[in-house]
Amino acid sequence: MIKIAPSILSADFSNLIRDIGKVEEAGVDLLHIDVMDGHFVPNITIGPLVMHSIRNKTKLPFDVHLMIENPDRYIEDFVKAGADIITVHAEACTHLHRTIQNIKSFGIKAAVSLNPATPLNVLEFILDDLDMVLLMSVNPGFGGQKFIPIVLDKIKALRHMLAERGLNTDIQVDGGINLENIKDIVNAGANVLVAGSAIFNSKDIAATVAAFRQITQ
Ligand code: DX5
Ligand code: ZN
């Protein structure tokens, strides 16, 4: 089953609850929350305080994408703020195994993200512990960038790697996803699709989500 996860990075922050309501009503599966610290990536976005304030305004699961250095320091804060899935970047974790166990110790789902140029083999000894792998299809930091086509090969290779181990782990793809490329991304083997600008910048959010669904059925 294909899951759609709108990234609130492209929502209108002065009308955040209204925009979250729109995607929830449109029937999306997850709310993708991009946390940036100005160190791991050049941009600064939101933290646990804002996340906590929106937690009781929606029933959507919180899919929290940490683009921060030293994520271990903040995992408990994000759990308390209502995270259902926490994704950390392999590039930001010196002790990735420990970090994944730390996330899982709170009874929530754990995922690892790889930047476009990071090879899949960093997953070799952690893959069995993961609920999801996030393959970045842009260099993280900003919404509205262009999808990097070579990532399609990476998605296929990861799906193959998982199948070889008998795993059916979620593959999430994030960055530059739109109605034109979504079919190729799903055909390559991804099943969780993050979209920020394509959803929140569209004139009719419900119609765009419906089109995403229709194309990926
Ligand atoms: C990029 C973020 C993405 C981003 C996606 O660093 O992780 O989630 O908001 O936005 P679009 O869909 O506009 O590329
Ligand atoms: Zn993201």
C-alpha cells in the first residue's frame, strides 16, 4: 500500500492548523515534519515545542525527519512531543546502532535516512532493525528542489537488497516528488512518498492528493 506523507515545510506556517486540516481531510497517511538545525543542513525549521503544540490538533501520525547533528540528545524530546516515527540521518550518527535502539526503546518506529550521494552499504548491518529507510532525492535543507533522477536506481537497489533478506521494510522517498515523477518512484519500489511543495503549493490540495492516489494505485 502506498502512503502519502505531506511535508509541512511547505505549509503556510501562519495557518499551520488550517493547512494540516486540509491534508488530513484529503485522506493522507502521515504528517512529515522536517526538523533542521542550521548545522547538519543550512536551514533552521521547527522543534519539539511547535510539534507538541500541534499534536492534539490532528489524528495523523507524526513522521519526524531529523536533519540535525547529535540527534540522540533530542530523541526523548521528540517522543514526548508526539513522534510516531523518528528518522535520523546515517551521516549525522557516529553510533547509528545505538541511536536506532534509543528510538525503539520508546516503543515508536525507527528509520534511517541517506543523502543522495551516501551509498546503500552503510545500511548493511542495521537494515534488519529498521521500520523504514528514507532515501533523499534532493540534498536536504529546503523544499521545492528538483528530484535527482539517479535516486530511482538507488530505490531499485534497496528494494532488491530488502527482498534478498526477506524484508518488506518501507522505503520512503523525499524531495522533488510531483505528479510527473511519482509513478516512476513507485515502480522503482518506494511505498512512502513525501511531498511538500507539490501538495501545499497546489491550488486544490484535495484534488492533488486524489491525483497522487490515482496515479499510484
Ligand atoms: C528537504 C525535506 C523535504 C522537503 C520536501 O530537506 O526533507 O521533506 O520539505 O519538499 P518538496 O516536496 O517540495 O521537495
Ligand atoms: Zn523530509
